[in-house]
Amino acid sequence: MLLLSNFVSSSESFRTTESFSPICLPKYNAMAFLYAYVQYIEVDTYLVLLTTNSESFFHLKECRIRIENVLVKSKVLSEVQRSVLDGGLRVEDLPGDNTLPSGSVSSRLGQDKTLDIDGCLTKTERKNTGIGGPAGLWHFMYRSNYLDQYVASEYPPPIKSHNTQKRLFRAYQNLYATMHYKDIGPHKMQYRKDENYVLLCWITQDFELYAAFDPLAEKSSAITVCNHICQWIRDIESEIFLLGASPLSW
């Protein structure tokens, strides 16, 4: 799915015309091509049909027309568009303990060991710190191990820019490494604090959770919020994950 998504989104030409292009999906066959029919049916919604037959363009075009008609008549397409406009999960919508402070939190710093992370927040970015969810929550990623699927929150103002998002994912990458690499881990939970973030990772048999907070977030509040995230995901699991099927395979 990631390969297909990157394949389509990396080329603006797909937006302007229906296309039929070879694509290699290694898990299907690393030594051969499939052929992808791609057509945008709305500004941010496209349909991809795959075939092994390089002569199937017109057949897939007919299939796309029938599928599109069904999506329109059933109003599924309008619901997709509404969902795109609404966006994904937002940290400020996280349900939980109303006693937790929102946005900027207490200035009391913990005594936990810090880790240098590449890059520092700019002056403009520092002005936006503290805007987010409960206890200064900025972002989270949740991976369901048994479904082999993940969900991540939208980006609030402190991490709206490409550079701040890239820096955050490098921080997640470092955190993942220390949680999983045999020479260091594995660990079940890790808490880190530096001048850019408070980071918390929690791994169980069922899920992995990575969360980033305002650099002034308190450890106890961060742990409480992570529990609320996990409960929230469980409550809406049927809305955000594909259930009732084994992990996607060929």
C-alpha cells in the first residue's frame, strides 16, 4: 500500500489524466511488473486497479467507470471527501482526564537522562510550543501488532513545517532503535527528555505507541495521556483499522 501510494503521489501527471503504468511490487514478484491503471476521481481521491496483463487498459477503464458510478450512487464518494476535509485524529480531541492541563505545561523538569536529537527548534517554532493536546501532547503514532496496521495523529502548529516533522521522525527513529536493537534492548517502555521534546515509547504484545510532548511535559502526565491514547484507539478501532482479516499478503 505504501509503494502504491508513493507511486501515485510522486507524479503530478497522474492528476491530469488517466494512466496505465508498470509497477514492481517485490512481495508479489520481484522479477516482474504489474500494470497499474490510475485515475483521480476527486481532487484528493484516486482509484488504482492492478493487472498482470499489459493489454488491459480499456478493460480497466470500463471497470473504473462502473466502480465510480457505484461510489457516487451509494454516496460513498461524498463520505470519502467529507472525511478528507475533516482530516484525521487530532491530539486536541483526545478524550480523557479533564484535570490534565492543555497546551503548555508545568515548568518543572524531571531528572531523566536526555538524548541529543539532530536539530533544534527555531525561534518561531519555540513561540508555538505548548499548542496541542492534553499535557502538551504534540503527536503520536500507534501500531497494532496483530493487525499490522498503524495510525498517526495530525500535526499541530509546533510541528507543521516539513523540517519539524522530519526532525520528529528522526527522533522516533532513534527511539525505535534503542527499543528494538538487540545490543541495547529490547525494552517495554522508554521516556526521554531534551530541549525539543518529551518522548515516550510503550511496547506490548498487542501494540507499539510513540508519543511526542511539549519539552516541559511532566513524566506522570505524559504516561497518563498515553494510557488515554491507547483507550481512545481501542474505542474507535473499527473506524480506523481494517478488522476481520489477516495482515495484507499476496
